[in-house]
Amino acid sequence: MERMLSDRRVLVTGGAGFIGSNLIESLLDAGNQVVCLDNFSTGKRENLKDFANNPHFNLIEGDIRNYGDCEKAVKNIEIVFHQAALGSVPRSIKDPVSSTDVNIGGFVKMLFAAKEANVKRFIYAASSSTYGDHPDLPKVEENIGSPLSPYAITKYVDELFASNFAKTYGIEVIGLRYFNVFGRRQDPDGAYAAVIPKFVKMLMKHEVPLINGDGAISRDFTYIDNVIQVNHLAAVIHNNKALNQVYNVAHGERTTLNELFYFLRELAGKFDKNILTIEPVYGPARVGDIPHSLASIEKAKNLLGYSPELNVKEGLEEAVKWFWNNL
Ligand SMILES: NC(=O)c1ccc[n+]([C@@H]2O[C@H](COP(=O)([O-])OP(=O)(O)OC[C@H]3O[C@@H](n4cnc5c(N)ncnc54)[C@H](O)[C@@H]3O)[C@@H](O)[C@H]2O)c1
């Protein structure tokens, strides 16, 4: 069975970001023509440097909130990988207006422009935050609760629009509910940095990481290569049953924040043994966070042929190595 997309003209929105830039790299390596649309609001030019001069790569600097930019980006495109969004639960609580404008307004503009340009398939980044307050573990795609943040609302609304567009206009859609993705090129800086790159950078500088809450909350941390694999599978799948669906994208393994901290300390300690004595400090729990998150990945395994390669520890080893050499 075909597992990688090749020889197609594709668009990656948000391609200057963490996930988008890794996806572009793999799509170029597999022989696709790749257009990237990004406004560099959270993405970086540096993330594009390895392929910026590749003749099969074309950057459009523009904004998904601008319909003209969306139209320009989807011209002659067969498959869209829509990654552009304002991530982060705390960001959306501080500024729900911007998160909504980009994550819903921009999403619908991209989706409509894609449909108008006869794009065949629209694969988009959904989110595990959509499970909200639903208590069941592991999370299965059909059972979601009430969203706990504006970010979670935006990502769920996107799923509703995508499903509606598939029914109304016949465009093929696939939503990928990413669970706490980590790996190379993830931004360690800023108020809304994700926990893994942020802690690694702090440990490297002998700073003391702050854990929000008592460290018992858990996440299904997912290595970037597993996310790339699913995007390719979603692009090549022919089975009609697999289309117009949402899928959990995770490893199916739960790690508490305390466990994560000590894994990271051990791994970074291989490069500098002084790190091994650093202990975290604890602060108040964050509003809007899901307490526990663990995915069932059966649906992606069964319908897309997903088989995650690196587990959380193996992925963390790769990520820490990368951060050590690149930060
Ligand atoms: N990283 C995770 O753990 C995770 C988990 C669940 C879902 N997601 C989703 O995956 C996608 C990618 O996340 P990421 O971690 O790579 O984030 P990121 O911030 O690194 O990348 C997002 C990219 O989108 C671009 N962008 C933002 N607003 C834009 C706009 N108005 N017009 C054009 N480009 C715009 C940014 O400049 C950036 O390059 C997002 O949709 C995010 O919500 C990520």
C-alpha cells in the first residue's frame, strides 16, 4: 500500500511553523511541488531555510484572513494541508478575538477558496482540546465533551465546517486531532511556548522550570514524525469510508508532567551532568487545561493504516538531541 504522497501539487498553510515546516520538508523529499502560505505571525523564516531555494518550493507571504491570499495560494493545488492557526489555550483565553478570527474566519476562507478552486482534498489540523471536559480515557473520536477554552471551540467549529463542506459541496476533508506534538523546530520561546521545548531550553540554561499544578496532569505527547506519517496517509488514502472523518493523532501513551520533567532532565543530563540536580518548582494550575489526555489511535490505525514509529521516550531523545545542537 502506498504510504507517502508524491508527484502532487500541494499547499501547506502555516508552513513556517513547527509542524508545517516539518511537513513541507517531508513532502519535498517525497517529490511533491509545495506551496507555503504563512504570515509569519508565530512561524519563522529560519524554519524554511533548508528548502527555501528548492525549485519545487514556493512561498506566498500572506494571511488566511485575507480571501485574496487564500485564492492565490490554492491555484492549481490538488491537496491542502491546513496547519495555519493561532495555537495555545492560554493565548485564546487572553485574546479570544484574534484566535477566533484566524482559527475560524481564516479556516472558512481557506476551505471555501479550496472548494472554489476544485481542490480535491483538504486535510486540516484539528486538536485534542476538542475533547473538553469529557471524562473518558482513552479518548475516542465520537465522544467529545464541552470545550474548556476559546481555542478548543475554534478547533471544534472547524470540524463542523469541514464536515458541512464535505456534505454540501463534495470536497474531501480529513481532520487530524493532534495530541501535544513535539520535536525539531518547535519554538521554545515566548509566553505561549509548548512545555517540551520550553523545559529543554530552561534546563540547558540551568534555569528552574515551573510546573503548573502538581504535575499529575497527563498528556499523550506525540513525536512529530508520527504526525507527518498520518498527514501522508490521509493524503493517499482511497477508501471512501476513511474520508470526511476526524482522527486522533497520538502515540496512545500517557505521561504526567512530572514524568516528562524527569525524562527531559535525564536526557539533557547526558550532555551536561549539572542538569541532573535541577528540581522543578510548582505553581497554580492553568485555567482551560484538560486534566488528562490519552488517545485511542484505533481509528487511524484501522482506516488510514497509521502505525506510530517512535514512542514518547524515543521521540524525546531525538528532540532533546536536536535542541541541544540547534538552540
Ligand atoms: N503543536 C501541537 O501540539 C498542536 C496540537 C494540536 C493542534 N495543533 C494545530 O496544528 C497546527 C500547527 O501548529 P504548530 O504547533 O506548528 O504551530 P505554529 O505556531 O508553529 O505554526 C502555525 C503557523 O501558522 C502561521 N499562521 C498563523 N496565523 C496565520 C494567518 N492568519 N495567516 C497565515 N499564516 C498564519 C504562523 O505564522 C505559523 O507559521 C495549528 O493549527 C495548531 O492549532 C498543534
